[in-house]
Amino acid sequence: MTGKPHVIVIGAGIIGASIAWHLTRKGAAVTVVSEALGGVATPCSFAWINASWGNPEFYFHFRHRAMAEWKRLAQELPGLPLSWCGGLCWDMPPVDLETYADVHGRWGYGIRRLDRAQCALLEPGLSEYPDFAVHVAEEGAVEPVAAARLLLADAEAHGAKVITATVNGLLQAGGRIVGAVTSQGILEADHVVLAAGAGAVPLATSVGVTLPLSTPAGLIVHSRPVSKRLNGLVMTPRLHMRQTAEGRIIAGSDFGGGDPGQDHQASAAELFARVKAMFIDNADLKLDFFTVGYRPTPADGFPIIGNAGLPGLYAAVMHSGVTLAVLAGEAVAGELLSGRTDESLAPFRLQRFAQTQ
């Protein structure tokens, strides 16, 4: 390999944008190929940055590290639409909530226990409060499409190319992947990174590689912009909510979005009615639109990051893409350009699925 290594990144959502940005900053020649700037799953994300409950300790620490990487990126990329607004949570029975607070507190998560009065002080606009909740001040949210576009624009300013095109296949030669076949022509490269979420599956399949992903649907409702109603993220048993930078209340039955059912419009209307009921001041709270996203979720729930079974082909597909995006971008760029293995990515290799068959 002579000169700058050339890397094609397929996908321009938050994962692909972060990988492209980090590669560019580390000196690679980068070409991003995608049908849509901002991606497909990213615009449908709740965009909560967290290391919350439901994960084993090794994955908690990976996610917690990923949160710190967002703070690092904010220092390097001015204007990043990021808010460390904190998260108020009571989305499980009190005994489970206490276990979560105890275990994650010992792991190093900054959890504070709150009673009903303290919850009301923290979020005075709500119509109901629990007797017991927890608050994590270090949790946050980002406007994910704006962040992806900012990363791509900065990468372009530093020499990356961003091409709007369909990727029809991967180019092979001598037993390795050496490029991509797109609607804008053939592109050759030293490495190809699959960062297109569910869209990575057929491309991998075309060269005999299986990415074991499911794509559960998730419904998120978006209000018209309103004055400030929420100080941070709010996770209740029936709703996860936050207020965006432009004033929209966005919500799902959980952070991934709930089942949209057969009638998406009716499901959105029912969900938004629950949102309105959660606010004292709700007369001007109107549904603007809803999204139904299809989350690229590996079979065991953990990311797939690493060589995708053929020399020259690398995969970076995951749920929790918003939380993990910056850390994934840094780690992928580091592995590709240094040639060294990042041991922190060992649990996330594609090869683990072959070992369980």
C-alpha cells in the first residue's frame, strides 16, 4: 500500500459518518457512499446516550466509555448538537430499579435515588410522578441527523468525498474485497466498511458473508415545536420522552420505539395521547409526524465490529448506534489504519456467531 490508504464507507448514518470523520482525521483517503445523508435508521432514533440497565458489566463499561467519547468529540467538533441533560428513570418495578441503582452505582454510573417530591422538582411539568425513581446526570441526547451531517461536512472539508449513490455490489479480486460497484460507477479501495445498518446484510450476502441481524420496527412520535416542557430525558413504564433542540417532544413506548402495529397512524395517535396525558400544560401539544424505524439488531444484541470474513471487508453494524457511534468511529479507524487489533472490540467480532453454531 502506497500513499494514503483509501477506505470506502458504505452508509452515511451516525455510524458511517463517525467512521468517515475519524478515518479522515487520521489521514486516510475516504469515500462515503450512501443513498441518503443522515442514513435510514438514524433519523428514526430516540438518540439517548446512555449506559443504562439491561446489559452485562463488560458491555456497560464499553457503553460508558462511549459516552466519554461523545464529550471528546464535542471538544473537537464545535457546534455538535449535543446535550448532557440527564435522565430520570422509573421504567421498571421499584425492586428492579433499586437493583439497577445498586449494581450500576458500584460499576461507576452516577445514579442518584429520588423520591416523588424530588422528581417533581426535577421535572415540574409532568402530570404524574413515582414514589421512587433514579436520575443519572451524565446521560444525554444528540440530534442524530444533524450530528451525522456535521461529521460528514467536516470530513469533506478535510478531503473526504461523499457520494450519493446506490451500492449494487462489492468488488472482489485475488480473494479480497477491493472496492464497490455503485450506481455512479466502480470505486476501488484498500478497505470497504459496511456501516449501512440493515442495508449491509444483502451486500455481505452477495460475497458469501452472513450478518445475523434482525430489524425490529420502532414507532416514535414527534410533536410540533413547543416551549420548554422537559429538562431532560424521562423514562416511565409506558413512555420514554425527551425534548429536542428545536422544541419537539419525541417519544416511544420505549427508547427503541414500540410495535407500530398494522395501522401506523392509529398507533401513533394512541401513543401521542399518552404523551399529552403526561404533561400538565398540554393544550398546544400537537402531533406533527411519526417515524417507523427498523433497528439493525445483531442476533445476540451486541455490536458487530471487525473483519467481515474476507480481507478488505470490515463491518460496523449495531443497535444503540447513537450511544456507540463516536467510540466505534475511533476504534474502527484505529484498527484499519494501524493494522493493530483493538482488544476492547474482541467481544464484538462477527466470528463469535460461527463459534456458537
